[in-house]
Amino acid sequence: MASPPLVEGKFARHLSRDPDAFPAITGREEEWRFTPLYRLRGLHDGTAVVDGTITVTGEFETIGPDHPLVGTALVPADRPAALAMRDFKEGQLVTVDGELDEPISLRIKGNGESSYGHVVIDAKPFSKAVVVLDHLGSGTHVGAVEVLVGDSADITLVSVQDWDDDAVHLSAQAARLGRDARFKSVVITLGGDLVRLNPTVSYAGPGGDAELLGLAFADAGQHLEHRLLVEHTAPSCKSRVTYKAAAQGMEAHTVWIGDVVIRKEATGTDTYELNRNLLLSDEARADSVPNLEIETGEIAGAGHASATGRFDDNQLFYLQSRGIPADEARRMVVRGFFHEIVRRIGIPDLEDRLDAALDSELSA
Amino acid sequence: MTTLEIHDLSVSVEDKAILTGVNLTIRSGETHAIMGPNGSGKSTLAYSLAGHPKYTVTGGTVTLDGQDVLSMSVDERARAGMFLAMQYPVEVPGVTVSNFLRTAATAVRGEAPALRHWVKEQKAAMAALDMDPAFASRNVNEGFSGGEKKRHEILQLELLKPKIAILDETDSGLDVDALRVVSEGVNRVRATGETGTLLITHYTRILRYIQPDFVHVFVGGKIVEEGGKELADELEANGYARFTPAAV
């Protein structure tokens, strides 16, 4: 029983909470063609036995799949996500009411098992907060994140993927923005064997403003994939996507897909997406596919840019010719490449941590 | 007292011989001008001395106070006291001028300059080159005008105080005012008497501001004639015709 595609057009896709509405993934699908399925441990074809747990610490209310907020921002677009939404044992609800000065942190630590997870962030109208999701440890994890950004609320969601080398992580991260809401997503993916994130944004009312920032660093053997969809479904909304990735070593692979669709009703839309990739060695690979579909001519602006380049030896020469040793010069160039993202995060603690993490990636 | 000794230096690029036996000795306090037509190999000499990987040394020696320069990495050469002001400085996105300058000074001096002194030093050096303080927070060479790039090169020269400074076509792309400001910067470094300067240029214009002690005519990958400042005057009057084959 396959449900009809609820979203039509260029980005047509099935959306359903029913896992059986989705056929098994074969790898020939457009949205799976970059992903090495054999490394998904059976999540793609239903052979995976997901019966373990993951340890989540922080301040939240525990919820199950029957909670009324589950599925309000996110409707699964593939079978693993639908299974996770149906079968997760313990989910976390974070309710944001009022303006919070301190970030809310959830530490999501894998203990080597296969697990489902579900986080709902319910930001009430006029609320303001930074929510940090820290993914670490090892295991196989399919975890959804739903963010309900109430009218005029201002939410920053930081998702750090700092997994151990053997982790597999699939995660749909859906935000639904109310009228005049602001949403900033910061995705930082450094660790894991295979990480595949699907951040999506949709708008429930006019005036919404979404900024999606992403940074990934793939070492040898890592597959780090980020597939974004911004769906302009209301008038006068704005979106900005800026993702940067670096890759170095054998079979280091980053994938960025940036889909933006401007629906007929979304007049006055202002959108721009940018992806830059830096290949630090010959064996590393980056795929980048921006897509823009516009169903109305009455927009404020729409554009995208994508570029993938190799490390520029002339930059190295210039810095070295000023006495700076090669390894330090290399670090400067890569940090400089990411600087545009890091400076826009706006959370000093996280920026410091990120600097340290990048340094250790570069000296590895 | 420092001596840079270039002896019978031959260099090729992708198996094509560009330098064919260069001999030159530069001592602290001296200013040498290398003049030559386009394509004579002047810039190759500059980049070879700095150690750019594109250039392959096929013969000869270069020593700095007896130390073998050619066996040093690019950054080791700089720390040993060599400096190349480039004709086309490279953009480094996301790296600010102030971060770059302090990192370079730390590397060359062997220790991080005390922040308080450093800020003053950098400010004064920038003011001397008529540079807006806001310049320090821009990214290295990104969106710089031709004049800004050259001022930035000379700013580094003044802050890093090398033993041997090689200025590759520093006069190109400069208007009269910028040329004067940049030349004054070079002259301040020369006045210390602690730096030997190698000025590579196509035109004699910059030599009105920076008086060379020696002029070398560079043609076909080597020095074909040497003299004093009067040689530059002759080149200004007659061009390079006397030194190039009639067929050219």
C-alpha cells in the first residue's frame, strides 16, 4: 500500500507515518544514490533489529510515539524514519516558554546498541532559547528532531555529531515556523562512520526567517551527508542556507543536497543557499547538488551557489613564505575556510569547542 | 652582517630551463636592482629563492651566511631571514590581516610578541604606510586593490625585518602616491643597514625613489651586465635593445 506523494513537483516524495507505505530502499532512488547502503547495517531494507537504547541526559519530559506533538512538524519521508517514529521507546520533549538566557543541552550518548530516538522542541509563541543536541558515543541510531517554533519565537537548534568512528546515524530534523518566527539551525558533523541528516524547514505563517548553517569535516572512511529541504509554504518568508565541508583521506566523502522550493502561495520569498567544499587530499570526495524550484514569479529573491575546490597550494606557499610552518599554515587555511560559518554561530562556548575540534581533526 | 650568495644558479619549470647560471652576492645594507625585459626570468629568480615548489633547481648553490638555503623548506627560509614581497600576493579567505601578521611575527621571531607591544607596533607600522586601522580586520589580500596588496607586502617587510628582502615588481600596479608611500617603507628598512635588498623591476620608475647601489641587467635567465645607478639611467633612455638579440 503505497501512499501518493503528498508533495508534488520536482521534489515529489512520499510522506507517511506508516512504514509499510515505503518500499525497501534499493539505492537507485535519487535521494539514496550517494549513500553507501551496505554500511547502514540493514536500516534500509528492514533487516536491522533495532532493540537497544541510547542514553539521553538533560532537562526534558519523556514521551512516547503516541504523544500528540509527535509528527506535527515531521512526517517521515523514508522507511527508517517512519519505523523510528512508530517504534521509539523513549523520546524527549523540551518545552520552551519565555526567554531563556542559558542554553538547554541534551546529551545523546550511544552505548554501542541500535536505537531509535525522538526529540520534540516545543517553543511557545514569543519564547527564545538555544537548544544544543550533542551526539556522541557509538552505535546505530535513527533519531528524529521536531522543532515547533511558535509565532514570533526565536529558536537556535545546534546539533553536534561528534560520534565515535563506528557510529551510524540517520536523522530527520524538521522545523515548522510560525508567523514571524526565527529559527537558526547549526549542524556540526565531525564524527561517525556514516551520518545522514535531513534538515527540513517549512512555514506555517508569513514572516518566518530560517538560517541553516552547517559544517562538516570528513576523515578517511567517513561518509557525512546532509540533505536539506526548505519549503516556502507561506508568503514573505526568508531562508539562508550556508554549508561548508572539508574532506581528507581515503574514502572521505561529504554530500550536500540543498533543495529549496517556493510554492505558489509563497510570494515575497527571499532565499539563498550556498555550499562550499574543500578537498584536502586527492582521494577525498565531495558531492554538491543545489536545487531550486519556483512556482511563483512574485518573489523577493532566490539564488544558490555551490563550489568544490582543492586545497590551494599557493595559499600554503604564501603563509609559509612568512615563516609559518606548513602544518600551522594548513590549519590556518582550513580554519579560515570554516570561519564564515563559525563566526555566525553566535555561541562563544561552542565556537571555542569547535576550534579545538577542528584543530584535532587537522592534526590527526 | 649578512651575506646572501647565489652561485651559478640554474632553475627550470616543467623541464624548461629558465635560469641559466645566476651569480649574485647581496650584503646587509646593500640595494641591488635587477632589471630586465618581460620573460627574462626575474620573477623565477625571486620565487626560486623563496622556495616555491613549482621551480626546480637544476644546478648551483644559494647560501645565507654559509647556510644552504636550497635545502631549507619555504618556512625555514623565512625564519632564516629571507623575505619575498610578491607581485601577486595570494588571498587567504577567513584569515584576518592581524591574525596573519601576528602568526608570522611569532614564527619569524621565535616567540609570540607581547600583545600590548604588538598592537602598538602594528598600528605604527600601518600608520607609516597610510593604512586605515580597519585594514587589520580584513581577510588577507581578499578584495584588496593593487595598491593595498603592495602596502600589505611592505607592512610585512617592516614588521618581519628580514636579513634579505626580495621585492618582486613591487612597483607594478601602483599610482604615484602609492609608489611613494611604498618606497618610503622600503627606504625605512634600508636605513637600518641590517637588510640587504634585491629589487626586481621592469621599469626604472621605482629607482627614482629607491636608489640602488648596484644595477644588474637580467636577460635570458642570467645577469648579462652589471653597473651602478648610471646603468639604470641608460636603460631608461635606451631600453633593453642593446642586451637582447636583434631578432627579438
